[in-house]
Amino acid sequence: MGHGFYQRQILGLPDALEGRIIHVRRFLCLGCKKTVSILPDEVHPRRWYAGAAILYALVQYVIHGVSAAKIRVELGAGVGIRGWMSLERWKRQFLDSLWFWKSAELGLPGSSGGVDRSKSTGLLRRFLNHLGATDPYPPDECAAAARAAVLGTVHQWPDRALISRTP
């Protein structure tokens, strides 16, 4: 049953969705009374930045060695006094948590176990190549890879599910 919507801002690389406000449709399960929100594939739960921007930032930082300050400006986050905590968190979460999610498909061990920079570069390249992106991984290929990585998945929250649409 329809249960309204909420507004959500998406930040990052300029494309069809990012840098604007979208309306996210919510539904109420009549059985358990929990809500379900339907997100576009480009939007990840609990993230202000779209998946394409996160993946592009990781490519620039981990593979190409671009400074966090330069990436931050490129993605429209402005200049910060300290490092960019979001970028460090994305790196840690991607390499520690998301690898577990894709490990069997990629033929990887179940967890990265806190990888160093050289190993993280290899893992990120393997992930991108698996999703059809090619070096030097330009923004449009990062966007396509980010969408392909989550297509048709369900993101479970403790109190609700967020479902990526399928083609």
C-alpha cells in the first residue's frame, strides 16, 4: 500500500540524478506494518553521494593516487580543513564489507581483513573489471559499474527494506 514519499538529496558527479532532490516512494506492508522505500539504482541507502560518485572517488584515491582534497573539490564537497572522512569511510567499508557481499562472484576470500593500499588497488580493479569497466575507469564507466553492482538487490535496514529497481 502506498505510504507517501520523502525527499532525498543526491550529491556527487553531475549526471541525470546527482546534485538534485528526488522523491523516494514509500510503501507500507499491511501484514507487518513496516515501510519499504524504492530507490533508484544510483542511490545507496544511508549515503548522501550517489554510487557513481563513491566509486569514482575510490578509483581516483586508491588506484590513481589523487589527493582527497582534489577529489572533494571535484565532487562539489568544497575544501575541508582536515582530510575527507567520507572518503576514508567509503574505502574502509567498500574493502571490508562490500567485498564480502561480492566475494563468491569474484572468487575472493570472504573478507578483505583490512587490506593495505597495494592489495586494495588490486581488489578495486578486479571489482571494476568484473562489472565491465576498463582502466583508467572514467566517470561514465564508474557510474555504469555502480549501477550494475546493485541492480536488483535488496538493502535490509533493521526497521525497513530499501529495494533497488530492476530493469
